[in-house]
Amino acid sequence: MFWPLVLPLQITISLLLALVALATVLAPIVKWTRGKMFRMSLVFACLALIPSCMGLMALIDSRRFGTFQYASGSEVNDPRVERYLPAKAKNISLKKFPAGHFAKYVISKADLLAYLDALWEKDGQHSAIARDQLQDGEPVAADSIDHAFADLKWPPLKHPIVFHSPVESDWGGATYYFDATTDTVYHRAGYW
């Protein structure tokens, strides 16, 4: 849940501590004692922590969240996405945000099912909901899923079939909508 804050906080604290140390070392240049400079720069660092962290987070988030395009699943270099994205996926459109992602890609039904079977084989015993209770392979009305993907401006799936990854105890996981007429999958994944 708080993972997007960790990197900006680590960088901000490191930079502010380096500035405090530098100011303390250079204190004699401005004719201050090192103790006074240390206290003053430490107060400044404490006051600057939150605004600096927010600015740095905005800069970092502009590169790690948003919409991305990939030719294949092997190009995606994000472990949060990779655990829900089949490596055999092609022509990937990915919308990433802190608590999850949406993806659109092309994959054969056989490759998708093999990927999902491997996920269930690996993590199914830890799933909060059993696979047979998730209605895997059931057709769903296209208009029932349109609201989930409407903001992405992707063309609606004509005959979607729903599949699921194992469900984590905090309800993280992915839902896959496969359209056999175009071998297209839309999936949404959530994680903490």
C-alpha cells in the first residue's frame, strides 16, 4: 500500500542528510559554529522533508506510472506487473498506477490458459478463494465490463470470457477478460 512512498522518501532523506552534513562542514565559511549550523540545517531539513519528498515523488511517479507500450511481455521490467502478465503477450498497452494496472494485449487462448494454470499451480494453495468458486471460463456480457476499461478508450471486447489469478489474502490479484474472436485480453490487477 505504501510502496510508492519508499523510494522518494529514501532519496529525500539521503539528500537532506547530505546537505546537513555539507552545511555543517562548511559552517566556518559563513562564520558560524558547526553546532549552530548543524541545528539550523537540521531544522531546515525537517521542514523541507515533506515538500521535498512530494516534489521528488511527483518526478519519479511521472516515469513509473502512466500509459506504456511494449511489443512483448519480456520487455516489461516491473515485478508487480510481470507477476500478472504472460510472457507470451504481444502488443501490450499498459496503464500503471500505484495500486495496480490495466493491460491490453494479444495472446492465444492456449497460451493464456497455460499461463493461468501455472499461476494456480504455483500459488493456488494460498488463494483466498478457490479457483472453482471464481467462475473461470464463463462468458460475461461485454457491457458489464465496459465501465472498468472505459477511461482507457480501448475498443470494447465483443465476446469476453473471464479468468482469474489466485486471490491474495488482501484481495490483490488479477481478472482477465479474453475475447477469442481477436485473441485479445484486457486485464486489471490490484496489489497493495
